[in-house]
Amino acid sequence: MTDQTRSNGGETHQTTDDTEQTMTTAQGAPIADDQNSLKAGPRGPVLLEDHVMREKIFHFDHERIPERVVHARGYGAHGYFEVIDSIPELTAADLFQRKGKKTPVFVRFSTVAGNEGSPDLARDVRGFAVKFYTQQGNWDLVGNNIPVFFIQDAIKFPDLIHAAKPAPDRAFPQAQTAHDNFWDFASLTPESMHMIMWIMSDRAIPRSFRMMEGFGVHTFRLVNADGASTFVKFHWKPKLGMQSVVWNEALKINGADPDFHRRDLWAAIDSGDYPEWELGVQVFDQEFADSFAFDVLDATKLIPEEEVPIRIIGRMVLDNNVDNFFAETEQVAFCTQNIVPGIDFTNDPLLQGRNFSYLDTQTKRLGGPNFTHIPINAPRCPFHHFQQDGHMAMHNPKGRANYEPNSWGEDGGPRENPAQGFRSYPEPMEGNKGRIRPESFADHYSQARQFYISQAPVEQKHMADALTFELSKVGRMDIRERMVGHLRLIDEGLAEAVAEGIGLPEMPDKAEPAKAPVTDLPESPALSIVRNAPGSFRGRKLGLFVADGSDADLVNAMMEAAKAEGAMVEIVAPHVAGAELSDGERLEAQQKIDGGPSVLYDAVAIILDDKAGKTLSEDKTAQDFVSDAFAHAKFIAHTEAVQPLFETVGIAGKLDDGVVMLSDKADAEAFIETCRALRFWDRAPVNTN
Ligand code: HDD
């Protein structure tokens, strides 16, 4: 029996951890027999009178709520935000006022397109939604791991999502954009080109939630105590650095462990290796906004870090897994409209539309307007208002007054507070009403090109491979051609690689560059993952493949070296019972080789003796373990006895500096240091497609 006191976030209603307690119905009536329904005679019909069974099954029948229309698959955790550098000069927001101040948070990471049961390593944007339980109310920063978006105006969101989700007539493909409808929409929507570059890049297949950046995407406002306002963009920077997997690996991870990302987050927190991000702000004024080459209200554009540096103001640590997935992660309701005094919206038309959508969707998903009564959504500061009644109302105003103004004096309930209350920034407005797309939103290609040229060569190859993969799943030739026509405006080399990849007989015409010319922007190295590698193997996982007879000293040295680096080790063996090492000790395995393919690890060490080396060279799963690790540019450490395995998979003649022979303890330590480079990209061209 679970402890509902905890999973409900502090409300005490019923039940405890104490398994000695009597099981009851939901009404609290003790149950004598939970194994058998009430029957007329031992083999007779079940009686309608059986209130115990009917209540139990009735409740079960109603366990599901509608999954989120987007971001259905997600995983959450609790933690805190701590101020490193206070910014009272920029904002009156309570949570940023004092260095060291901590604010509790709940974070939910997600994929966008797939349903709740879809695999974690779909090529997709990742949601990065943070609920700050501040002393002035809940602030929801509902962002993604990509700083730009597909569309400029919220009115296009249903079209975008319809096109990305499974086709309505056949209900497939699940959790992938690799189909005609998505590319049809994208190729007819030039404003999506910048974001297309991002989702075709390695950003869309992160190694871990712990290793991805997060972005508030829109330009927001900060407003200080004097009412002065600056613009701001929010950035989350992972302490472990950014890292992604390669596409062929992603496809295989989805089969081997569809829960790869959620398991990774849960395990890291459970083991006390708490994931951490820094919160950074790009702050700029109206003058900069007016001089910037793009409109800061256009969510398909970013502001390069090189142009407006990021100031780190805090850190977020996730140190607590949920007690109950449904109560917390499923019922958490993020709303972009949840902001607090000191932070304000801008006129970004995407943000304005979102401010309607989230409240609306939570009402539907959680069954009524009282979803703020659910503990995960309730503010953790005092709150008083006259909202009342409705489905599942847990707390209504007390006393006689449920309206305002009233003349009940002290018993009259809460009052507005002009000194502290939220005030919208009084931005002057003028203009004719109209369904208008501003001309300042018209350049759809320049930043797409900037993103592409800022990538390392291996990342550019991954992008060409990704586009080739996706467009190869598109049945209609005209859609494929139209996309290549757009790519020609972004980068001719990329367009050629994709045209060749999908076998176009001739190069299609360039797309019309809409109303704005494409400009050559400088490279922004901050946009590359590989160019900003963390130089550490910390938080990563080593797959250590052993068998009976493996050299105990080497195995222990490798485990110690990995541990000293702050990395995790998983033992993989021919049997899950483990292996008897050379010293006669048995080492338990976490994975039988069939269930622990090398795609689940960041690097692998294969420590076998001659006998096991020979036997396993004929084993298909052991062969895949080695050949995949090699194809995915991973670092491989091995004993001499692994040579026959290299021979059977055909890489014996191709071994490079990323494949390291182990003889003694020092080799093991040196190998873990080598792994700090994360991948051996010189093994290119890597067959990742
Ligand atoms: Fe959204 C969920 C992020 C545009 C409408 N969105 C949702 C979640 C994230 C984002 C992270 C999951 C929250 C959670 O974990 O529960 N969405 C974004 C970002 C956008 C964006 C970064 C662009 C900058 N979204 C967007 C638009 C609309 C929506 C333009 C509608 C006009 N989004 C929704 C929604 C969802 C949602 C339908 C589905 C479930 C939910 O809200 O709670 O309201």
C-alpha cells in the first residue's frame, strides 16, 4: 500500500505505510475478503449487491484521464532553484531578490508528438517545463530544449500538431515526423525552416534529460520595483554539458529500452547524483530590440549568445523523484499564464495564444476548474480568493463573504493589494485591428543557415543524414523536392547531400525566399553540441562486459576509475547471475548481454579471457555489442582476448585510437580519461544511417 499522505504532497486523508492496517473501501468500510466476489452459492452468479467489488471495478474503470494533446509522454521530478546572483535591479520577482534564496520546483521533461506510451528516443523536441512555487505564487516557465519554434502565430499550432501526429485515416506513424503530412506542412511553411534545422540536428536525440539545455523561447519582460522594464530570454544550462546519441543508436535504444530517458533521470536522482542546471538570462533593452536584425517578438528567432551574453543568475537541482507518477507527473498542470509580479509577457503572438491554450487544456484534461486544488498544482504560499464550487472543490471560501467589495470588515475576506499585487507593464499600444503578419517576421532562412554553419562537420553530416532519413519516408516526390528547394536557400552543400541521399534525379528550383533576402550571419559556436563538449565522463555510463575468467584486477580497476570520475558502471555478462572472475569471486551482472546492448552505454570495456573471447566471438549479441559500439563512434577498451570478436565483426583491420587495449590498472584509468571526449568522432564517416 502506498503512502498517500506523501504522494498527494502533504494532504492527510487516509492510509499509511503500515501494512498491518485494515483494507477499506473508499468510504472507509473495512473489507473482509478482497479475493472473491459475492456469489449465490459457491458456483453461482455474482450478486449485484456486491458493493465492494462494484466500487473497486467502478473506480478502476475511471483511472485514465485524457493524455496531453501534445507532450503526452513525460517524466517529472522535484527539486529547488537557488539564486547565485540576485537581480533586484531587474525584477521585483520575489524568487530572484536574494543570493542563496531557494524556491521549490517541479520539472517535467517530455517529447512532443508521441503518445504516453511512445519510446523516449524519438527524434523530437523535448519539453522542459518548470513550475516554481514562489512566495508570490506559481511561476511556470514552460520551455523546450530548442530555443526557437516552428511557427510564429498560435493560430497555426493545431495545424502543426495535426501534421506531426499520426495521419488521421491510418493512425500511424507514432512518435515520428518522418511522414508525408509533417513534411507537407513544413515545406509549405517557410517560417518553420529554422526549427527544422534544430530538429534535424542532434539536439532532437539527447543522450539524457540531464544533458540538454532548456529555453523559455519567447522574449519575456522583467519589471523592477520602480516599474522599469527590460526584455529577457531564459536559458537552462546543464552542469553535465550537452550530449546526444546518434540516430542509428536512437533507433536501437527505442527497442532495447523505450524508457531510456525516464530510467536515466530516475536512476540518477535515486542514486544521489542529482541533475543540475544553471539558469541564465539574456537581458536587453528596447534600443537593442530596435537595432537587432530580427524581431524579438518572433519565436522562430533566437538572439545569439555571442551578441547578448548569458548572465547566470541561479541553479536548479533535481533531488527528489516523485512518490506517485499519476498524482504528480500526470496531474501537474503547466500554464504559461502563470507568472508572478516582476515578470511579464510580451506581445509575441505565439505566447499570447499559449496563454489561452494551457488553461483551457488543463480544464479538459483534469476535469474542471479546480485543478489548482490538486497538491502538485497548488501554490505553496498563502492564497485567498473568492473562487468557489465546481467539480471536485476541495476548499471553498470560509464565512459569509464570497464577493468583493463587501462591508463585512475583518470577516470580509481578502482584498486587493496595490502595493504588492501583479501589475501589467503599461506598454503603450496603438494600431489598426487586423490579421497581420509583421514584415519584421519575414526572414525565415538566415538564422537557419547560421545554425547549420555553426555546427561541427560531424553534426552537419548528422543533419544531412537525418533529412535524408526523414524525406526517404515521404512518399510524394513533390514534397521531397519542395523541401530540398528550401534547403538550397539555407546551404547548397546541405541541399546537395540530401538530394543525393534521397536520389533526386535533378536539383529542384530554390524556394521563393518570401519577402526578405537571406543574409549571411556569422557563425555562433554556442549553437554546436560537439564544439562545446564538457570534457568529462561524469554522469555517463560505462558498459563493462565480463564473463567467467575475466581478469579481476582489471575489472576492479575499471570500476574504480569510472567511479572516481563520477560515472556509472553497468556489468553486462552472458548470464545475469554474473561471472566468476579470475580471483574466484562472483561479480553480479545488471544485464544479460541480450538485454544490455552497447547502445545503452556511453563507452564500453570488454574484459574477457581467451576462452570467453573465442566462445563469444561466435555469439550474435556479443558481436552486435562490439560492432554497434564501433559504428556509433564509442570508445572501446578491451583485453587481447577480444581480438577474435573484432575479427568476426570485421573491424579487426580498422581499429583506431578510440579502441584501447587494456593490460593493467593504469590502462583502465587512462581509458576513463580518454572517455572524457565522449565519442571518437575521427572514426568518421560514421555509418549512422
Ligand atoms: Fe505547448 C504542452 C512547450 C507552443 C499548447 N507545451 C506543452 C508542454 C511544453 C510545451 C513543455 C508540456 C508541459 C507539461 O510537461 O505538462 N509549447 C511549448 C513551447 C512552445 C509551445 C516551448 C513554443 C514556444 N503550445 C504551444 C502553442 C500552443 C501550445 C503555440 C497552442 C496554441 N502546449 C499546448 C497545450 C499543452 C502544451 C495544448 C498540452 C498539454 C498541456 O498543454 O498541458 O496547451
